[in-house]
Amino acid sequence: MSQSLIVYKGSGQVCYQYNSKVSPFNEFIYHIVNESVQTLDGDVVTTTVNNKRFYGTKRNQLHVALYFDSVTTLDSDKIKATLSGVAKTYEKYQNGEIPSTKMKELIDLQFTRLMSMKFEARAEEETTESTRETSPTAKSTSASTSSKKPTNKAAAGSGKKMRRWVDGELVEHGHDANLDFSANKEAADYDAPLQSVDNSNFVRDKELVLVNELNEILNAKEDTPDDSTKKSGFLSKLSGYFGGQVDIDAVSKKFQDQLVAKNVAPPMAKQITDKLATKFKGGKVTLAQYKQALVDELTKTLTPNVSTDLLYEIKKKQSGPFVISVVGVNGVGKSTNLAKLAYWFLQNNLNVLICACDTFRSGAVEQLNVHVNNLARLNQSTSSTAKIELFEKGYGSGDHVVATAKAAIEYGGANDYDVVLIDTAGRSHANSRLMAPLKKFGDAANPDRIIMVGEALVGTDSVEQAQNFNNAFGNRRHLDFFIISKVDTVGEMVGTMINMVMATKVPILFVGTGQTYTDIKRLSTKAVVDMLMS
């Protein structure tokens, strides 16, 4: 099969090529120059030359063209989307937003995806033709499934009694047998419904999975020619109020109020505007200058994005598993986001051991058990060859948590696990008694990375949460990353991200956008800044 793709300029300079088969494009360009091509919707042209089907488009000063020699007809919308996506990707490279290696990988990914559709379409046509010739009788089969119910294992009893309370007084004791289903794990594991996921959120980059990276490029908002003359939202109001030039003190106050309205803590908002006041030295500036300074400052605050770096660090570790501890306050979604991380690692063919160190909350171990079995079953339906397992020692407190973590790390090293993910108990950041054990845990487990899950809903209290957790591990250890959960619930009220990053200088690894295992994505700095400025 002959197929190729090129990115070139009007001068004839080839900027990028998928393979060495460039010469056939000369004939295509000849037909374009002589206007002997068919124009599709938009700026896409097509023609057939020497049994090769060519498609091409132009975006600004950039041309993209591809061909394939299959007789199979592909959906023209898919082809147009690929050409447009390749052009956008190359422009990102031209603008210095992605390196050349990333540009190549993303362009190749888009082209190979399109070609795989071609092969699938051709195979489907061949199958259809074969079906017509043979006319087989359709058969239907039904698979019977057996549903295992958790058995009540406590018939023998442990001697522990239930207690019932009314108005604060103990009124009844009873046996706890009818509540204890923990021993029959296999029955409980597979009784849980399998959580569905959308693997289109994951993009393979060699052996890495970069969450939504390609989609961010393809879905980026297009600039219109007159965008530079338009102002919107908050800054348009400022423009009308202050005119061409703005007084720094006055506009700083207006912008500070805007940030606070977006859930940025007042001290953080003031810190940002104070930086701008220092930059402009209290003089007068134009609104455009102030706007650009704001964008630059907010972008600088939220940069860098480090999801790929974490994967490289894991894969280059020479001895023992890479240990990651997940911490946070109660109810922010630590276990759910830990499971999302686990699925991300599995899709990178990394063996994952999940350690249950939330040994205080009732049902925490069982919750992880359900996640692990769901992930194992999902992983079997993909091309990943990685394995996942839960390590748990039941419930307990104090030294039990440390002992469980150390045993899990030892077990992970002995059984070829690449990553050990340690779930910890949620705790109030304002309770020093509950926060104190984190240092002992950190010293004993010595995780390679500590990730705090914070929720976007929390607002200005996120500053104290981030600072207290960052300081809880002592002078020598701090948080390494944040995962901001529930971002899909706050609309444009995204100030929590600014709060936590500014308070600790700790970068955001991912943001959580839902309840399925693929509902995580890399932080789009531009999107957050745009929401803060709107």
C-alpha cells in the first residue's frame, strides 16, 4: 500500500513528510496550479492521479496534502478533519508551543488513524461482498452469566456486637454477622457493575498516554481576523470605564475583584495585582498592555504542565517500584482519582499495585477492591499487558498504616510491579492531631512522589489546605503534584487552581472532569486564564 502526507509552503519547501514518498505530490500540485482539481466544502481540494487519491488544504501560509492508492472510499469529513488537525499541529510547532518531536508524533498519529479507518473500511467492504456471495444463515447465541452474591460469612461470629443509638444513648446490642461481607472478596468483586470508559480521551505517544493532548490542539478556539479589535467580558467593561489608558491603582482594584469573584483568594489576587503595579511602577498603561501582563502572569503561575515527565521518571527508575502516595481532605475524591491514575499507568503497560492505607474509613478497602477489579477487567479489553492488584491488611490505626505501606512496597518490588499507589485516609487540614501522622508515614514509606487531591469547589479555603498538606511532611519533603477534582462542576469559577499553585509552588498534574477512569485531562493553562479573564 502506498500512502503519504506532507506539509509544505507555497514556495515548494517541504516542512514535514510522513515518509519518503514525496515525488507523487508534484503531479497533485501541478493539477492544483492548473485548476484541474475538485473543490470540496471549505478549502479542501481532491483529484485522482495514477490510481492515487489526493487531498489537500491550505491554512494561512501552510499547505497540507495526503494521498493513498486504495480504491476504498473514505468519509471526506474524516479526511478534512485530519488535514485541518495536521495543519493546526504544525502551527503549534511553528509558534514554539510544542517541540519538534511532539509535532512529529501527533501528526503521525492523526495520519495513521485515518489510514487505519481506510483499512477497516476496505476490510468491511470485502466482508460484505463475501457475505453476499455465501449468504450464510445468521445465528444468534446467548451467553448465560451467573451472578454471585456475597455470602454472609459471619455465621461463626466474631463476638463483636452491633450497637444502636437513640438520642445519644446506647439502647441495643446485636450481633454484627448480618453486616460482615468482607471475607468473600471474589463474590463481592465481580458483583459490582463494570464502569464504562471512553478510551478516546487517551492518546498514545510511543509508549506513553498523554491525556487529551491532541484533542486540546484540535479543539482550540479559532481566532477570527477581527479578534484583535474586539474586547469581551470583564476587560471590555474596563475599556469602557477607563478609556485608552488606565490608572494602575484603579484597574488593579477592578481586576482584583474579578479574580475574587472567580474563587481566587483575596490575598492571592492582591499578590498578582501588586506584581503588576511593580512592573508598571505605578504609571499609566494602556488596557492592552495591562491585559497582556495579566495573561502572562497567570500563565506563568500555572506553568509547567508535567504529566509526561512523571511517566518518564517512573520508567527510568532502576530499582524497586515507583511509589506514589495520594493525600487530601475528606471527600475530595482521592480514591476515585487514584483509580484514574492507575488506569493511566495500565494503558502505558505499567504494572500497578494499589495499597489500601485508608484504614480508618469504613468501606475504604472494599471501595478500592471494586476499583481494582473493574480496572483489571477493563484492562483485559485493551492491548495493555500490564497487571493490577490490591494490597491490603485490613483496618487499623497508628503503626498499622506504616506497616501496610512498607509491606506493600516490599511486595511490589518482589513481584515486578512498576508503580505502587498508596491510598491514605482523608483528614481535616485544620486538625493538627490528624495531620501529624503524615510525617511519620512519609518518613517510613518514603514515596517517590506525593500527590494531593484538591477539589475545585472548595474556593478560598484551598490556600490553607494546600499549605498545611505541603508542610505536613516536614522540612525535607513536600507535595510534588496536585490533582484538582470536580472541575466539571464549577464552570468558570476556577480560582482554586491559582490559589493552590501560588500558595505552594506545586504544579497541577491533572484535573478531574467526571467519574469514569478516563475523566482526567492535562491542565489547559490557556483555558483557565481565559475563564479568569472573562
